[in-house]
Amino acid sequence: MAKYVRWQLAESDPVIHIAQDPIEGNQQSGESLIWNLTLDERDRLLWHGGGTFGMSSQVVLYPEDREEFALLANDTCAGTEDALKNIAIMAHRSVTSTTGVGGKR
């Protein structure tokens, strides 16, 4: 999974570019072939969640900051995928606010 999410940050790769290009909406609020597209404050955020048989997952990417998160939980309760996404968002904000690192900060 780590290799997959790292590959998804290689936006110069034509395959990745196609996978992240909006097919509905735009980069600020839309969907691509495999990603939900939005902004977290000013940072571009790509995410996709799922789950099966008692497990939930969430992959969150911050392409400009070259950050990727792959989170897994042994739970399929309502709200688990959103909770995982929120953990990634909080971790990203924590790092960028303390280090000043960030594509647009």
C-alpha cells in the first residue's frame, strides 16, 4: 500500500495524471477516476475510502506537500471512514503548522 500511495504522488506520470484529472466537478470539489477531490483549507486533498468484512480503509493524499496516508481500521461502523480521513487531516495540519512545511504555506 505504501508503494501504491507513493506512486500516486508521481503526477508527472501520465497514468497518474489521468487518474487524478477531474471527470466531474474540478480539483477543488469533484471526482476523478479513483479519487474524491477537495481542498483542505488551501491544500489540494485527494481521498478514497472503502471497506469490507469488518474492515475500513482510507487513503489520503496531499500532492503538493508529497504527503500520503493509508489508514486501516478493524471496524465497519458508520463514520469509521470519515474518522480515518479526519485523522490524516489532523496529522497533516499538525505537521504543516509546526514546521511551516507545505506547498502553499
